[in-house]
Amino acid sequence: MAETELERAEKRYVQAKARLQALRNREATKQRKLDTRRKVILGGALLDLAERDSGAAAMVDRLVRNLSRDHDRKAFADWGGATSSDDGSPALPSDPDGSG
């Protein structure tokens, strides 16, 4: 039995819908990768700055303390922060009780 015009149109519609969904998925993947790249670059720049600047190190320490998941905080367990402040004096230790 020959395919009717309606059946052919429905088949094309389903194929076009699948192509559209594939395009949407590729775009979403592209945007997620770009977002991840930005976060990695910015995070690296912040950690690099924090290695040299005690103010930035204090901010990073505060951010780490405020992470909600223990697993995430453990990633920073051996991170030392700034070894000295901008004027060459030793960096202040982070506030262990989290009060500021």
C-alpha cells in the first residue's frame, strides 16, 4: 500500500522535530561547556590572586567555609591561601569560628 500524503507529512514532521531537539541539545551542551570554562578560568584567576593577596585569600577562605557540601570543602583542605600580604608581612590566619 502506498504511503499517503498525510503519512509522508507526519513522517517529515517527526524527523524535523527530532532534528530540532538535537539542535537544542547541542546548543545546551555548548552553553554548559562555555559556563564551565568561564568558571574554571575565573576560579583559577581568583586562586592565583589569593596566593599573592591576603585580602583575596581571606575572601576565598570565607567562600570555602560557606560551601554547603563537605565534599566540596575537602577539595580546599590543603589550600594555603596567601603566604604574605601586599606589604610583605605574613598573612593573617583565617578565622576558625567563621565569625568574620
